Amino acid sequence: MGKSEIIAGLDMGSSRVTCVIAERDEEHNKIRILAGASAPCKGLKGGVVVNIEETARAIEHAMDAAESKANEVVGEVYLGVRGSHIQAFDNKGGYNIARTDKEITGEDVSNVIESAKTVPLSSDREILHVIPQGFSLDRQRGVPNPIGMEGALLEVGVHIVTASTPVINNLVKSVFKGGFRVADTIYTLLAVGELVVSEEEKDLGCLLIDSGGQTTSIAVYSEGSIHFSKEIPLGGDHVTRDIAYGLGTTMSAAQEIKEKYGAVFSNMVDEDHMISVTRLDARTKKEVKPRELLDFIQPRAEEIFEKINQAVQTSNYAELPGGAILTGGGALLRGMPEAAEQLLDLSQARLGVAAQEILQCPEEYLTQPYLGALALVCYPNLKTWNTDVPGTTRSGSVEKKLWRWFKDLF
């Protein structure tokens, strides 16, 4: 019997927190999902905390619900972060092997990556991840793993992800106030990429589009690794808001209408069904044709994909034979993969699905809203590099620990 441990992933979305609790079997490299839960959060806006108390309550509500379903107690979480405060860039590092013995060691690899991490950052920013893209040995490129080889000059290309320190601290404080510690802080987009993008797609060159409520995260892969990532401040909530304004209804009603009847293209609209819309006064109603929704959905979808296309064109990796992989709640709008193909001029696009090699998961959690949290608990087992800047681990207060211990007795 392999040794197992209970782990949790907590995805901080645009205006919602989502968590899953899992059992990790280290011996067999398996992740078994036990339970999950999600809660709306008024304390989050675009992945940034605007109210710690509200955010802590939402975290506690979601985690308590998941713990109850799983019949397990969680002490710490893998915290998934996103939002426009995330900034990423590529950099290079070099390291001279001065020893007579020129054989590359693990320490040499660590040293060259450390040299690539030496970049000027303002005092309010911190490095979340440093991801090796490939090594060169004596100017010979394309070395995936130089350990054991001989050479005088070792070089590396890296993708560095940085975040706002105050934003991260407020997220960690919210988790702490909700009664949990942070095992590691992870850029959710990276975790999702490891779970849904195949090695073949990464080698060919592809685009990952993770569509949240208020932001859309994109990552460009080429030659087997990530080479570009960016947060775009537009998402599914903007589509919902356009519908609400256009129809004169509430955001919740507009969200329901979008999910049931919304589409990007007219040929995907059901013309035989009229939509009854309750107005803002909660009394009067009006009937609209599903085709009328296109007036609100199409312009915003085109704007989102135009912003994505502009970003991709600046990445120097605009040729993407592997197409696009769409994830997140915004990807569920009918026609989004087809829109990606047409508006981004790609040969193919698909919805991202969780890789099943290491994952054992009930169907209810194999859905786009849970994909980020699933990716977070799988991330330590899936990532192929070991050079991330260590995340922050902070213990809860003694009072909170005792309260949770007391609660668990009953």
C-alpha cells in the first residue's frame, strides 16, 4: 500500500473561490479527488482581494463544504493565483564551468538558473516561478538535460512569472483568516497548462486560453516549453454584463440566459424558443429572440479574441500549428472553439480536458469551473521542472487551530 497524503487546491477566481480535496499516493504517482466545492466571493475582483473578511468567509465556506463531503480535515492548500497583477517575461543566464573536470552537475544547473533569475524587480514585486525552457552547452542549443555532459559554458533560457507582493500577501492573509495555511503559491495558468496541454501540442506550438470571469489568461508554448504568458483584463463577466445592460435585467438573470441560450454564431442559436426576461424592477417581463443575444455577445467575443491576437503577435511565436486549447468557465459559451479558429486564424481549437494518467476523479469535478483547482493539486506531480521559487507557508493562529480541532471532534 502506497503512502497517501491529503492535499487541497484553492483556486482564487475573478469573483469566486473553488477548491478540491484530494488524496495523493506518492508511491504510485496517483491523485484521487475526494470532494470539491465552490463559493461566490464579493471580496475578490479580478483575482485581487478587495475585502479580506469577505474573501476569508468565502474560503471557509467552500473549504468546509469540501471537507464535509470528503470527511477529511485539511490544514494547508495549494493557492492558485491569477489576475492582471501577474507579469511574465523570458530571460537568459550563463555559467562558466571553471573546474578541470568539465562534467555538468546538478549544482551547475542550479547556478545557471540562479544567474537567469538575477533581474531587477521593484520592491513591491516577487518571483513566483522560474521555468527552464532549454539549455545550451558551449553554444550548442537544444540540450534538454545537461547533467553528465561536458562543457565549459552552460546557458539556459527561462520564463519568469512575477506577481504583486501586496496582492499575494492579501490572498495569503485571507486564506490564513479562513483557517488554513498556504503550502505553495502557484500561477493557476501554469498548473492548468500542465494538466490539459499535451507534450505534442507543446512541441508543435500552441496557445492555451483560460477564460475567467474578469480576466483571460493566455500562454504560448513552443519547442516543448512555455515562452509567453499574459493576463488580459477581459472575461466572461464582461459578456454577461453586456447582456444585462442590453436586456435591462440583473447580472444573475443575464448569466443564466447566457448559459442556456448564448452563442457566438447565429447558426448555433435556437430560433424556435423565445426567451422570457425579467426586468430590473423584478415585476415586468419581456420576450426576446435568442438571435438578439448575438448583438451583445459577438462584439465582446471579437474584442477578447482581438486582444488575445495582439498579445500573441508580440510573443515572437505567432505560428501555432498545435492550435488553441480553451479552458475556464468562459470557454463554455457555445462557439468559443470555432471563434478561436476563425478569429485567431488557427487550424484547430478544442476545449481543454484533464489528463487522466494520474487523476482519478468523479465526473462532477471534471468540469471547466473545477479545472483550475484540479490542476493545483496535480501540479507538484505533473511539473517537469524543480526550480520554482519556494512558496510561502504560514501557520494559522493557535486559536484557529484549536477551533478547527474542536470542530472536528464533533
